Amino acid sequence: MIEQEEQILFSEVQRFRAWWLWILLALLAVSIIYPVFSNHEFVEDIWIPAIIISLIIAFFLITKMETKVTDKAIYYRFLPLI
């Protein structure tokens, strides 16, 4: 962790907030869910793809990269992986 005597020169937090990424994920989700509503029948095989796309969307929502540059070192953290 950053020690008290280190001076922070730069700090940044980046997230996946590109509009084209969210449109792509929304189109993917709609293409998976649309067959259920168009046939007016319950499709049992929809659960696995729906869970997978939900996990992908949740991953992009919680993922962020934190960067701190001090006079002694560069620190980074890529959540939720590191």
C-alpha cells in the first residue's frame, strides 16, 4: 500500500463506460431474450445464455482500474481481478 511519506503525483480511475459497448451488450441480451417473447412460449433453454449474459454485464459494471503514481512508484489495481 502507499506509505504516508510518498507524494501522490497522479491518480486515476477508469471504468467501462463506452456507449458502444453498452449498446453491443444490450443487443446481445435482446437477441437472447427476444425468442422467448416472440413465441409466447416458455423456453427452458434460455436460462443458461441469460445467466451468462447477465454475468458479463455485471462484470463490466463492477470492473475498474485504479492507477496511482507517486514520487517513488506506480501502483495499479484492476478490480475485480487484482
